[in-house]
Amino acid sequence: MTAIQALRGTRDILPDEIIYWQHVEAVARRILNRAAYREIRTPIFEQTDLFERGIGEATDVVSKEMYTFKDRGERSLTLRPEGTAGVVRAFIEHHLHAQGSAQRLWYLGPMFRYERPQAGRQRQFHQIGVEVLGSADPRADAEVIAIATDLLQTLGLKTLRLEFNSIGDRDDRQHYRQALVDYLTPFKEDLDLDSQDRLTRNPLRILDSKDQRTQDILQSAPSMLNFLSPASQQRFEQVQQLLTDLGVSYRINPRLVRGLDYYTHTVFEIQSDDLGAQATVCAGGRYDGLVSELGGPETPAVGWASGIERLILLLQQQPLTGSALDIYLVSRGKQAEAQALRLAQTLRQLDFSVELDLSGSAFGKQFKRADRSGAVLCLILGDAEAETETVQLKWLKTGTQESVAQADLVATAHKLRQRITAEQAAEQPVS
RNA sequence: GCGACCGUCGCCAAGUGGUAAGGCAGAAGAUUGUGGCUCUUCUAUACGUGGGUUCGAUUCCCAUCGGUCGCCCCA
């Protein structure tokens, strides 16, 4: 019988790795909360229609990467491939626009895309994202980007690049698209095959083709930046100015386009050189047309999403110290073992982290495990201690040992706390 | 979806067409209530799975599943 294994492109996150997840989540919560963003949780599956309309039917994500299936009521459902569409749907459905000016929201959760897995890319992956709904102010664009860089910096990630561009409004893009097609059509035979296909389907995406010959041809192609209307141009400059004021460094990349149809004006990506082909760690932009496209009121919006697996891939290049166990409790003998269980529970209620050895094996073996557990203090309960209701405190760092009445230990818990904290600080200078 | 490489114990890893080294981790003991060192012993009827070739395959071939890298695309 062959054991069942996790499906392709999915994986288990085991206890040894979870510390990175908890760290990312804790840092994200802190940063988003202090910027007055509020968490929203939306369903993992939605009507297929939502994504087709929201993301764009011609995009790769929708046309070939969605997990779409029929439920028992013959409804077409899709596991969400990204977070924005669901958030916007909820925003409209619950009339959040009526709650005041801009809604600042964030989310965190699994997304699903049917793709060939490779490093930094899975079929079930996790994103953390923010959306500001209801503000057209360029400061919203700048704020959202600054929060992203703040998050990444606080996580300790270095050598990241912020690429930034404006793709204008719909009219700007329409004009530019035409100009680009006009320019490229004579060269059609010389473009790589994918780009030839994109010439009719999605010409803007030719801009970030990795084919050298295509890139050569693009050298003298018209630039998006020359097709921005005066208003779009002004807005682009304002956001740049604000980013500079905030001390956020960026690089303008006129070739930066995004794969989802809903973007307007500001688009950006934050990339790392340490991730191989999947370099983008955070990406987003403005999407002024999406809310109305999905049946809501005309609502300007801006946001981004970041791939948690990719963040963690980068974080793991620098080790993170684990949360230390306070106490390892060893015991031997019927009465002692029963007391030990109770003592462990009491100490936990006093907020110590306590691991109880359940093996019942020789003390020597139990000490060995105590040592490896990373605990700073070992409590020992044997027949002698059980008889007198005392407990031996053995400080694993120094080997010093003392006997204390169990009742006293509990009564003076704050002193114990102080001493444990001091020991832990001494052995772990880095946090 | 396309191309390439890879798949031997929980982890790392050697190896050969003739029947599976080693290291780490784990368990037991040296040490009947005191750890981090040391020593001893144990831990793969089996080399992702299924077929085929062969007297015989973990080693060759095919398929399949999975991983990695690149393309596509994206977080």
C-alpha cells in the first residue's frame, strides 16, 4: 500500500518552520495595525465569474491557472487565485463604502493557482495583502508602498529593489497599446513566439519578454511614459515626489506592466536577487476601475500583495532564534509522576512554558532530553521529593541545584520568572 | 503547458548488472536518582511507484508520481 502524500504543489509547514510564519505574521500585524489597517477575511472560494470579470478573462491567471469546479448545485466555483477580487466583492456586498472615507484593509491567507511548481511557486501559496478603497489621493499610493517597504525592512530583508511605473488610465493605455502594436507589427516575424501571440492578445506584456531579440527590438519602441495624459503624468510625478519625501528609494521601470487587467496608473514590484526566477516578493498598484467593474460605486483603490513563502525563503537565509522553553520537568515514580503533572499545569497557568517528560525512563535519559530541549531550568521530582512535596531546581547552564518546597516555588513564581529571563538573556544575545 | 536534471533509512550521503558504506538524529546499555564528552550495541527483505529487458536490477529501458532549474506566468 502506497502512502498518500500531499498533492503536487502543496506542502506541509512543519513545527520547525512555523516559527518563520509566526514571525512574519506577527510583524505584519503590528505594522498594519499601527497604520490603521483592519483585517478582513473572505472565503477561499468564490463564484468563478468574480475572477473572470475582476482579473480579466484574457489573463493567464484566469485562462489557464484557476482551480475551477462545479459544486453539487452545478454552480461554477473557483478557489481564489488572488485576494483583491474577494475583498472588493465584500466591500461592495457589505456597503463598506458607506462607512466613511477610505477603507484600509488587509488580509492574509492561502491562494490557489494551477501552475507548474518550482522554488518560490506552489499551487497553494499564501499572500498577505493590503487594499485602500475609496481614495484617489497620490498619498494613498505612497502610503501603501511605504508600508510594504517598512514591512520588508522590519523583517530584516535587505537587497530588495522597488520598481515603479505608471501605466496611466484606460485611455492612455489604449493609445499606447495602439502605438506599440503599430511599432511592433513590422517586426512581427522577428519577435519570439510568445510575443507574436501577445501582439494581438495582450501587447503590453511583450514589454517584459525575456527574449533578447525581442528586447533589442523594444529598444526603440515608444515608451509608455510619453503617452500619459497631463493629469496622469502629474499624478505619476506626485507619487514619485511623495516616495522621495518618505525616503523610499525606487527605480522607474517604464517596461513594468502587470499580469492582471485591473491596474491603472501606479504599478510596482519589489524584487530580490536571491530567489531565482521568481524574483518578485511583493507587487501591486492602483486599480481605479475594479470596484465599479464588479458592480459597486465608482471607487478608486490601491493595494499590493506579497507572497509569504517567498518572504520566508529569504528569511531562512538568515537564521531566526526559536522561542526558548522555560522549564523541562523530569519525574520518576508513581506518586512523583502524578505530582509532576499537576506542577506542570500550575506553572503553565503562571505563564511558564513547561515540557513534561512522559517517558518514565531513567533519570539519566531524561536529563539528556532536558538538555536538548533548550530549557534553561530542569525541575526534578522523584520519590524523595514526592514524599516531602519538594522539587529540585537544576539550572542547566551551570549545573547548580537546590531543593525547594513545591508550594514555595509557586508562591515565589515572579522570582523564578526573573531568574529564567536572566538566564535566557545571557545565552541568547540576539533576539 | 514546454525543455533539462534528479528521487538510496527521519535527515545528509557512498555505491554497483550479482544481491545496500558512512555520518547525523533516534533507542538501549556502560551510568538501578542526575545532562551536555566518551564507548558499546541496535535501527533499509530494501534503493519513489508500476511495468519491461536479463539467469539476476537499486544499478539498463519505458511509464507514472514527486522534486529542482529554466521557459511561460506570477506572489
